[in-house]
Amino acid sequence: VLGLYVSFIVNAMSTKEHTGSSVYSKLNPVFLSLSYLRRRKYDECIERCDQVLAEQPLDRQVWLIKTRALTEKLYIDDTDIEEEGIAEILLDENSMAKAPRPGTSLKRPTTGSADTGGSNPNVRPMTSSGRPLSGFARPGTQSRGTTAGGSVADAFKGGRPGTSRPLTMAGRLVRLGTASLLSDGDQFINPDRLDFVKFAKRPAESKALMDYLLYHDHNPKRALELAAECTKATEFKDWWWKARLGKAYYQLGMFREAEKQYKSAIRHQDMIQTYLELSKIYIRLDQPNTALDTYMKASEKYQGDVNLIIGIARIYDGLNDINRSVQYYKKVLHYDASNCEALACLASHHFYTDQPEIALRYYRRLLQMGVNNTELWNNLGLCCFYSSQYDMTLSCFERALSMANDDNMADVWYNIGQVAVGIGDLTLAYQAFKIAISVDPNQAESFNNLGILELRQSHIDQARANFQTGLKSSPH
């Protein structure tokens, strides 16, 4: 029986190429498009739906399938997106206090002390507002904190002047929507011509249309109108529509209205995602303690949920309360041993607390999990150097340089220069810092170290020029 079964599989595989097209042609196109949607083959699903809609433009079933396919093709998990653009930085009118107390604002975190385990800014790199750079590049860790003391000129500076420009959060979504329309040819749904009162009587179609307007069209105004009509049709008892109302308000920048809708949704139905989005509002309003209370309340009901625990760890990390953040990052690993963010943040903490051997174990764990990028190999090289494993240091940096691009190559060469200074090879250090500023002319750290090397050789004018250039790039 086993031999017959194997031969049947081999024959089926050999004849698949010849009969595949004929089998698919005999299937119901609606069933086939739904099958493509379930298997996440969105382009094939949209193509099949277009064929059916060309013959039957009023087929509501196929319209629903295509709407879901277009939405899921561009869907992103926006519970973590907290990147602020230039408009949010310059036109932020939601600050609760001009000079908040330390420990109550992400713009003014607590200073390093023995109680909190805060990092020394002379050892660990900080943002302009005093927040420590985390070991994981997540949204909001680089741009937040410039509202209080940043200038207009600093806000208009991109990552690399001349090659990038800042963008608003809503502007990025609009650009994504424009790209999707160009790829799809013409517009599938014109929201300005829709009758939302009629759609409110069709629950399945209205929910699909709501997500389409938010994630594909990026039109929160019309999505807000649709959600308002559907909330009325459900007699204000459906938590899903209240949560979508809050999402539309949030994208429009109306945070207090979004807060009311999320709280109302939680009263009707406890959902983890609603708690996460409500906490995101408090973070945008610069109320980390209120966000912590929300996370704590949710974690008591949903014990062991990694998203809630890691949200608490992020806030403590942003407030420079390192001891508590490390405690919650370890708790995350207790429930999810393969969480990249917790592993990277713990590795960064141990590296900056003079424990490079432990940090090396965490980075090796990330490497075993399949993470393979320039930043990881760069950190491995630094950990090997500071843990006296000199034979592995240069090979790790060589691997980092082979994978680097113009955005992170300067940082790799800067770290090579630091290693060269540590082993006493000042010629290699000078060359590495020179290459770093040739890749990124705005890297103040390399200019500062070049000035020190020039000063050691009694080249006063060159040292002064390097110090002045570094001061212009980074006044801190």
C-alpha cells in the first residue's frame, strides 16, 4: 500500500505542470479567488476578481473578496507605529506641561542614579532629550523628544542631509496609498460617491470597506463618516466600530476624541488591541505614567501577553528606569524566548554595564535565530573586542562591512576606529575615521576623534577645524 501511495504522489507531481491550468479553469472563479485570499496570494486573488467583475460588475460577493485582498495586501500592524514627522514636532499642541517633572515625561526622562540603574551619558549614547538609545530600532525611538528644545533647522534635518528629508506620519501613509493606486491602475472604490447610510445596513461589507479606507486609501475623514453611521445603526453597542472610530480620530490627530472611543469600546468588550491603541494615545500625549497604568490594568486581565509586557518595558526604558525595564524584558523572554526586541535590549544593557560576555551570548542567540544584518555583526565585533576575543573581532567587522550600505557603513568604520585606538594602532584609527566622515559628512563623533588624533600630533589648526565641524553637526 505504501508503494502504491508513493507512486501515486510521484505521478501526481509529474503531471501537475500539464494539468494544472486545466484543473484551475474548471474551478468556480469565486471559490478560486477566495482560496487565493486564504492562502495570501493577493495578486492572483485580485486578478480573478477582476475577471468576474468585468462580466458582473454588481457581484457583491466578489466585490467583498477583492476589497479584503486589497486591504490585506497593504495592511500593517499600526499598534507599534509611533514615528513623528516634522509636522508633529513643530505643530504639537498636545503637551501637558511646558516643563514636566523628571520621570513624568518621555521628553524629560529621569537622570541616571543608583535606584533606577540609569546609564551614564558619558558611557551610553543618548538622544538630544536625554533618552538612552535602545538596543532595538523601533518606531519613535529616534525622533521623539525634540519638541521641547528642538529648533526648526534641526527638525528639517534628515538622517543624511541632501539624501533624505523628514516626512509626517500622515504623509507617509498618503504616499503608500498613492503607490498602491499606481500599482492597481485605476481606483477601485471612489469613497466620495458612496452612500454610507446604505452600507451601514450591510455589516460584512461595511467592515471590509472601513478597513479598506483606513489601510488602502488612507482616507480617515471618510472612514470616520462611515464609522459614525455604522455606530448609529448598531445602537452604539458594537465595540468594533467604536475602536475603528478611535483609529480614525487618531489618524486625524484628535487624540482626546480617540481616547473616549477606545474607553467606550473597552467597556463593551475587553480586547488586548484596544488597550494597546489606548496606551499609544497616552504616549503621543506624553503621559507615560497613564500609559503604564493602562498596560498594568490590561496585563492583570491578560497575564502572559507579550505585547503588554513589552509595552511596559519600553516606557521604563524611555524614562531611563533601566532596572525595571530589564526586569520586564526578562519577563518577556520567560513567555517568548525568541523575542528579538527583548534579546537586543538586554544585550545592549549588559554591554553598557561592562558585561560584554553576557551581551555576546544574547547577540549569538539572535544570530542563531536567523537575524543577519550589519548592526548585529557590528555589535558582535564590539563584544568580542571588549571581552578580549581579539581573533573574532576583525572577522565580525569584515562581515559587517560586506553587508553595510551608505546608511550604516559610517558607524561600522567609526567602531573600527575605536577598536584601533584600543589596540594602539593610531594609523588605522585615523584612516577609519577618515573613511567614516567620507561616507557620512555629518558624523560628529568621527570629527571629534579625528581632532583628538590631530591634537596628539600637535596639528593645532587641523584639530580645531575638526572640532568646529563636529560642533556644527551635533551641538551637544
